[in-house]
Amino acid sequence: MRTATRTGKKARGKAANGGQADSVFALDEVDEQIIAALRKNGRIANRDIARDMGLNEATVRGRLRRLEDANMVRVVAMRDLSAMGFGYLAPVGIQVKGRPASAVGADIAALERVITVNVAIGTHDLEIQVVAGTLEEMQDLLTNVIAKIGGVERIFPSLALKVFKYNPEWAPL
């Protein structure tokens, strides 16, 4: 789910058709409480949110529609990586040579165990995150799959030993 601002700040939402911003409005405490309820349970009914907040169901429905139309929130199902057996998460920097970074990134993005791919500026041309069930799977993915993709010059893997913060409530850009 994506929240654009904190309480009281003005937010500029995109038009429902994906176009330029067409409305400016401030998120208030009621909007934030609706978003918080959906973070807790993405399947909660509008009437249950309304009951818990002491509001009319139509009020909740209207506010949620306004937030969705402005592309400020979206309710989606998300995978639980640890429940799916992925015990290892690795951020990996990649230096590219001989091909555009975007082309190499597209090839890497097609891999099932790769969960993010970003073209970057700095030391690495690409920054990715990969998951694996075992260290052996991670090693195979990095050395026998990703390292062999055309244009991959060097890889710089790290291993997340302990994740202190993983905020899935923000949608990718």
C-alpha cells in the first residue's frame, strides 16, 4: 500500500487514468486511520472500518475512493517471504559492461528469485535484491545464474543477517 504523506500535509494525487496530478488535498486523521486499518487487514470491510471509527460507511467509502482515485493508496496482496521458505535475502550491487544497464536489468528482472531491480548511479550500475531458501541456492543463483548474464561485469553481494526494517506498505515508484 502506498501512503503519500503524513497527517496534515498536502498531497498531490495523480489522476485515476495515470495522468498528471489533478487534485490537491490534505490527509487528515480520518484518512490516516482508514489507511492504518487497511494496513492491519487489507480485507476489512468498509462497514467494519466505519463501525470501529464511529463513522458512516458512506464516509469511509467516499474517502477511500478519493484516496484510490488520487493513487495515494492501493490495496494489494503481498507474499510473506519467510512463510514461502525464503530464509535468505541478499542485496547485490552489479557493475555492467558491454551492454546498457537497463538491458541487463531487464534480463535479471525476469529471474524468479529476484525481487527488486534498480538502475543506479554510483559504484554499481544495478542494485538488486534476491531471495533463496538456502545458502547453497543463493550461491548458485549468484555465481551460476546472475554472474553469467551477458553484460554482468562484477557482482557485489551482501547477506542480510538481520532485517531491522522492511516496510512493505510503500509501493515501488
